[in-house]
Amino acid sequence: MAFATSFSTPHLQRGIHPTKSQSLHHFLFFPNPIFCCFPSSIPLTIKTPRTQFHLSASVHDNCVQKLENLHEPVNGVHQTEPPDPPQRIFIQNSPWILNDLLLNDIEEEKKLNLLRRRQIKAETEALEKMVEEYRELEREMREKNLTPNLPHVKALFLGWFDPLKEAIEAEQKSKRSKKHKAAFAPHIDSLPAAKLAVIVMHKVMGLVTQEYRRAGCVLLVDAAVQIGMAVEQEVRIHKFLEKTRSHQSKKTEAGDEDSMDNDKQKLRKHVNDLIKRRRLKQVQMLLKEKESGPWGRDTQAKLGSRLIELLIETAFVHSPVNQSADTPPDIRPAFRHKFKAISKNPEQKILKNYGVIECDPLVLAGMDKSVKHMLMPYMPMLVPPKKWKGYEKGGHLFLPSYIMRTHGSKKQQDVMKNVERKQMQKVFEALDTLGNTKWRVNRRLLNVVESLWAGGGNIAGLIDRKDVPIPERPPLGDLKQIQEWKWSVRKAEKINLERHSLRCDTELKLSVAQKMKDEEGFYYPHNVDFRGRAYPMHSHLNHLSCDLCRGLLEFAEGRPLGESGLCWLKIHLANLYAGGIEKLSYDGRLAFVENHLHDIFDSADNPINGNRWWLMADDPFQCLAACINLSEALRSSSPNSVILHLPIHQDGSCNGLQHYAALGRDSLEAAAVNLVASEKPADVYSEIAVRVHDIMRKDCIKDPAAYPNALLAKVLIDQIDRKLVKQTVMTSVYGVTFVGAREQIKRRLEEKGLITDEKLLFAAACYAARVTLTALGEIFGAARVIMGWLGDCAKVIAFENQPVRWTTPLGLPVVQPYCKTERHLIKTSLQFLALRREGNAVDAKKQRSAFPPNFVHSLDGSHMMMTALACRDAGLCFAGSKGGCVDLGIEATERVRSL
């Protein structure tokens, strides 16, 4: 006997429902041993379900068990026919029919649930895991009476953890016993002392590691606020988890109500007792603690300052044991609070006294080799991010996630919280599309990077792992030599601090790659800045970062190379090699790759010990990844069917100038930035470089006595190229100042290394910056006119004491956050701190100068999001990248050009 049923074609993709045209009825006939029985007493109402049907893991197990029971013996006899053959029943859209697709979907759902549990643990239990690790190390140390062999930073943390935890516990007891001024440490008892100790240690060490400009010190106000924010974030997670655990432990709803009533009665009784004893301040503090609103900067700064003070009192370091037994050990504080004359902005030369937290040099020593053991809360996600539905609804599952990086601007926050969801729908969808792109680590490339890094770096863009030697002091007597020596020492120390910071940054990137390399895939939740440009919320290893990161990442979902994919892969490799090759016609780039096939195969097979052709590329690690993929495809018997995971770039030509050319409908400027079709791509950077060279060639022949820049022109005439002017041209439409342009060109001249005298280098950079900006104004005059008009509009708006506002094409409301700040003092346990609040008066100068670049940034961000939505609708794998570049799956490259 056979069993027949009618059902709609299953659509198992999450969130996709069948249309009317897709809801076609099909019939399945099962062999005799499988059947379904329905009790005759239960009426069957047959309806087409409106929503997609999903089976949980428990339902799946139950269904499988019931099917297995069909084959069990009845009265000791195995049945080949059902005892009472039921009537053939016609069922529409029956969820009990199990087929291969449904079983696969159930398995995928079980795998997703497992990953979701891992993600929740990673977001909520990272601190607890770190606390338990320190406790385990302490137990091991006591039992074996030995100091474990630990990395530098872990050894420091292990020595500081217990004393700091005990000091925080004493502070918490002091607060509860009313012998403590709660104003200096609000909310200090909101978390266990062990968790607070871990937060303080990791946060302070992270901040002093990042500050390469100030020799291992960080502004107290910055450190205090950031620690306070980190504690507040963990308190919210902690309270949520505690509430969840308490609800799960309750057996009945009545029990819950009784428990809540008891808690309320105890609190009411305690408050009444305090009121009778006229302890009104304590009543206010108690009620404030019960509130769940944001703490505010004042509270964060006070709590952070007190925790930093406890760290200063309990954390010590000692120099390596290389002294005689009679010499007392050199033990000194790991951190000091002091006042130091520094400039908050690197471009400002004015020094002011600020309270700073300075770490001992012994703390920094070895940090660049062990910084990977630091706590990183916002890691890439193992499951797709939550869909965005509001200002703070989306992104990570538990970690605080905000759709916009407002940097404390209350005006922008209020606008974002009050905007209608319908208006923001396209922005939500675009960010969800970017966040749902699945990535993985390129293991072959990671092995190459780790080998080069272990060999000392200083290759393929990796920073040198060695410091610059400090010059020895010259003999006393010659004052000029002493001054030159001091200058050289300052320069060497600055370079070493920069190298230390960059080494730490590289270690963090590689540590994230190491942690994620065995994962099948991971995701980057995205949010936007106030202008609407999208960024991943993880800051270390992401596809918007440097060549190293972009080379280490690839799409987790591979696609066949396809008919045109091989050509696009070759063009992609030529673009990455650059050096002018990327500006050839497509045929020219294909010919370049064909002429270097031997080098490409050698790079793929022997990247470290071969001829290293890939190192000559502008983006060496991405070029190597392309070489590996291309060699794999060319060696295949069927290149079109090879599965590749490599992102293929489609880059814009100076996006800012493209938007200005489009806004002004200027055909000449449009042609210069490839908005007009041509066989060979135009190169605006080379065009500007030629113009700069022409100006300097004319200046060379002038009389140096009457025109001092003639000497500078002669020094620079042979150093003018595309790379020298590219960054200045690219950022000119985004409001780069003369100072910014000078620093950009100075860095390029330093890389060339042809000018060694510091004074001459500075003068040459000033001259080159002026000439480059002049050349830009001559070629892109229409863009300058539009920039001026936008600035004039902002001036009129700011005159009315209003910030400039606009809405992007996708519906994102933008408010320029530039207001005059109001300074107010708060008293902390360490010092008075000056916090700045957003005032009511707008900063007219900043409103005017920032509007043109911010407006273009908002158009650029909208364009990228619209491209993401179009690719999603076309079923293409897409990732937005920096500088107007997008990353596409190999099969998408041809199709996206027609969108």
C-alpha cells in the first residue's frame, strides 16, 4: 500500500516565503512500511500556512523517534504491512512529511543554535572566563610553589589581580558600612570585585599601549570615562543575566510574585528606617542605584578615577633578577598619576598641563609580543547579527550596539531615537546586508604572514620588530653637535614609540585571525557614523583595514569561477599589482598577467623562498592571495568550475570628485574621474602630478634670489610622481587643510629617503603642498565653486544658531555635531577633572568648513548602501570597502557592472 500526500514546494531559506506562483502542489508516494495515522476522533482542518514552518531540534528528535517506532515489532512480530491499513488521506502542506531537504534544514538549525550559544557565551562570559583563569593560575602557583611561565602581559595581570581585587572588596565593604564617601565611587558595588579588577587592568593597559605619541601615558579624563563606560556596559549584561537566572530558578508564577513582593517589602522597610533616622542622602543614593537609566559622564569619570587609584596603589613591577643577592629587589609602582605638559591634538604645538596616568617602562617592555592576551569584547560574530530595528536595537546579541556612532552628540542621538522606522528602513536593510556577509580566514596566507612576522617583519608592509638604535651622546664641547644629538634622540624615540604601537596593532590583528581560523565562517555587524558611512563594529581584523587584513579575509561562501571569471581574476591581480598597470586597458592588464604567469606560479608555490615577485605589488598580501587563486584555476582541467572565495574589487576613481562632477554636471571633470565611458581609464592622480611637475619646472628657471622656492623646485622636480600627490588629491574634497596636505606629502618624501635634512624636508613639503592644491584648483574649478556654495549655505544656517541638517537619499537624518562646548569641573578621588558638554551655541566656523566634505561623505555612504541593496536583490555576495571600493564574489563582477 502507498501513502499519498499533496504539499507545496518547500522554501527553506530563512525569511523567504513562497509566492503564489511558487506554491505548486506536488505528490509524494511512500512505500508501505511508512505511513501516517490520524485519530478519527480529531477533525482535520486543512489550510495553507501563511508563515514558514520551522522545526526545533526537540521536534526533530521526536519525529525521528516516531518514525523509528514504526519498525518496532508488534506482539513479537516485525511488521511489513501496517496492522490496520488506514484510508488514503489527502493533506495539503503537511509539516509531518520528512524529506532530505527538511532534515538538512533541521541539521543546519541545530548547528546554528550551537553557534548562537557560543556567541552568547563569548559576549556575556568573557570576563568570568578571565577571572577563573587568574584564579586557576593562583591555585597552581600555591600548590606547586612555582611561578608559571607566562607571557609578559599575563604575568603582570596575575601579579596585580589579587591585590587589586582585595582593594576593591575593601572599598565595597567601606561603602556598605557608611564609612566611605559614595560620591567618589558610585556603583562600585554593582559588580563582583574580581570582574572590576579585570576590567580596570585590561582597559588601562589597552589605553597606554595605543598611545604612541605620549610615551606610554594616557589622559586621566579619557581613561576614567572609558573605564566607567566599560563597567556600566558589564553591569547591564550582569543584571540581565542575573534576572534571567533568577526567573529560571523560580518554579511557579506565584513564587515569582511572592519573591518580588518580599524584595519590595524589604526595600520599603529599609528606606523607611533610613528616613526615620534622617539619612536622606543615603535614601537618595539607594533609590538612584535602583534606577536603570544611563549613568552619565560624571558618574563614569568618578568611578573610573577611583578604580584607577586603586590600581595605582596595588600594581607593582620589578626589574629582572640580574643583581647580586645582597642588592634589594627593584620594585616600583607600575603606574603613576602625574601632571604633564602635552598637546591633546598632534597638529597643535601648544602644550598644556593635563593629569595623566603614566606606566613604567618595564610595563611596556615585551607588551608588543604578548598584547594578544588582552581582552577584546567586540569580536566578529559566529552567527548573523541581529537585524537593525532602531537606534540601539540590532547588531550584537548582548553587547551594547548603536546604529550610529554619535560620540556623545545629544542632538544627533535625539534625532536618531525619534526618527520613524519606515524612513530608516533602507538604511536598516543595507546594514543588515553588510552584516550578513559571511567571512573566513585565508589559512594559506595566514601561514605566510606568521612566517614573515616570526622572521622579524619589515617586509610586505609589516612593521620592523626591532627598534631604531638610540644615538650615543657626543663628547662635550661642541654645542651644535649636542643639539643635533638631542634632535636625533627625540626622532629615534618617536620612531620607536610608533613602531611599538604598530607592532601591538599587528599582534592584535594576527591574534584575531588565529582565533577565527578554524571557524567555518563569521560575520561583522555594521553601523554608521553621523554622515552615514558604514563601518564594521570590530576594529582590528576587518575588510576596511590595511592590505594585511584584506589579504587574510575571504568570503566563506565560495562560487564557481564561471565563464568570465578567469578574465576578471586576472584583471583583479593586475589592479592589485598597480604601479601604473591598473591604468592600462583591460587588454593591457590581461597581457601583463599572461607575461608574468611564471612569476605568479612561483609566488603561489613558494611565496617565502621563491623569487618573491608578489612583494613588488602595491598591495602585496592581496596580490599573493590572487596569485594562489589564479594558479589553482589555471592548473584545473575545468577552470570555469573551480570554487573560489576571493573578493574581487570594483573601485571608484576618487569618489569625492566623482560626486562633485555629477553634482555640477561637468563633463570635463566627469571624464577625469571615469564617469564617462572610455576604452582606457583616466587617472586623475597622474594628471595632477603632471600639472605639479609643469609648475615646478617653470619655478626651477627663476632667480633663487628673487624667488626662494626655485631651490626647492630643483630639489623636488625629480621626485614628483602619482604616489606623492594621491592622498592630497583624494582628501582635498573632504576638507583637507594646508597643514594636513603638508604632512601627507612630508610622509611620502620621507619614504623616498632622498631628503635627509629635517629643515629642508619641512620646507619642501610646504612648497609641494601649496603647488598641489594650486594644481587641483586649476583642474577642478567647478568642484571648488560647489564647495564654496555649500560652505556659504552652512554659514547662513549657522548664523541663526542652528546646526546644518539634511537627510540622505536613503532617509538617514544627519545633524552636524559641531557646537561650542561647556566646561565643568567634577571632583574625583585623584583630582578635579574638566569634562566638556555639548553647549547650545553652534560652532559657526566648524559648521561652515565641515559641511561640504560631510555632505559628500553622506552621498558616498548612500551610494555604497544602494549598491549593497542592489547586489542583495540580484543574489550577489557584497562587502563595502574603504575609499569607494567594493568587494564582490567572483561570479558577481560581470553582473554588478550592469546594475
